[in-house]
Amino acid sequence: MKNYIHILKTVIGSNLHKLKTLIWYGNFQSREYIVDRERRLVYLVNSKVACSSIKACICGSQNDDDSVHTEIGRGGWLRKDVLQGEEKSYFKFTFVRDPFSRLVSCYESKYHHDKEFYKKKVFDFDHYLFGYIRKDQGFDTFVRKIVKLPACLLDKHFLVQYDLTHDRQGRKLVDFIGKSEHMSEDFGKVQKKCGLPDLPHFNRTDKKKKNWMDYYTKETARLVYRKYQKDIKAFGYEESYRKLMAYLDGREQA
């Protein structure tokens, strides 16, 4: 509780607009909806879950995964934090991801890939909670810092996905929730219903990168399991946790 109060005071002191968002939506960041009125389609954005490719698919962009985030705001595609009127009746969808691999992807992307590839001078987490996770101190420390934060202050790149896809009463906010692990099959259902083109794939992944399971220890795996328990249970990732623990057992015995 003391940790929560300290962080909240810091946020209130210098980020009034973030405070307003926290009060209004119950979270540090509001939801982001991409509205396609022509197709009567709404995409609820979930960061680190193929959101660049999905946005590019909706707006027909062939640009890389950085510029598409600004391009989606042009033309007939709207960025909104609240759906209004007729938009509420549109077909609404999003995708979720195994929280264990998603957290590794966030760590690698934000501390290494994005900063190096885009030659960023300002780091994405420089100002997040006033530098709370600015420095790369290793994945273990990253996990330990993240799990201490209350859900309402989590950044969009590592939020509890259930809190994105459901309201505070536990009601689902979209008509379809696909899983990134079944992207081809699940996105195909959205394509068929809404007439979307094929999903582009912006892939600059290093083929030599290590298995995401190798980032974990049994302790950090348990911490993530407790923190993201709603995601794991609601979206069926219990088996992923069992496989991860079995993998770590085998690594200890090797």
C-alpha cells in the first residue's frame, strides 16, 4: 500500500492529464480504438500483439511498423478512446498474447531493438512514472519492478490484457478476441467477416535470438503468473505456465 501511495503521489504531482485519465477510465492510459466506418469495424489496440500489422492491414499501409502508427490517423480511420453512437454497433475485435512471452517481447523491444533500430534519442520509458524503469537492469529486475505496480498504473505495453478487453464489471468490450498464437486462423475469421486484406508482417526479429523461456527463473515466472493471473485464466494460458515451469525444471537438471 505504501508503494502504491508513493507512486500515485508522484503521478499526481506532475502529470495532471494522466491523473484525469486515471480518474475517468480507472487506468493510467485510456483505451485506443481504431474505427473503420466504411467496413463498420472497430479494432481495440493491444500493444505488443501484432498491432502494427493489424493497423497496416486496416489502412492499407505498406510502411514499416513505426510510421504506420501515425498513418492510421489519416483518411477515414479514426483513433478514439471512447466509442459513441453507431460505432458501438460495429464489429469489434482485438488480439491477446501469452503474458510470459509478451513481457519478454516488451523488454527486448523497448530496451534494445526499438532504441537501436530507430536511433531513438528519447527512450520510451524515460518519463514513465518518472524513470521508474528507465534503466535496463536486466529482465529479472524489470519483472520485479513491474509486478510491484498496481494494475491501473501499468503501461500499455505490459498491462493486464483482461483489464483492456473487459470493463470494471467484467463485461467484454469486443465481439471477438483472437490469440496471437493462432494469428493466421483467428485473423482469418475477422477477414472473412469484414473484408480485410491479408495481414502484412513486419518482421525484423533476429533469428539468433534466444528462447523467451530462457529469460525466466522459477521465481520470476511465479511473479508474472501471480501478476497476470486474470489473463492466464481468462484466455487459457495455464498450459503455457506449466510448460515454462517444466522447461525451467529441465534447465536446472541439465
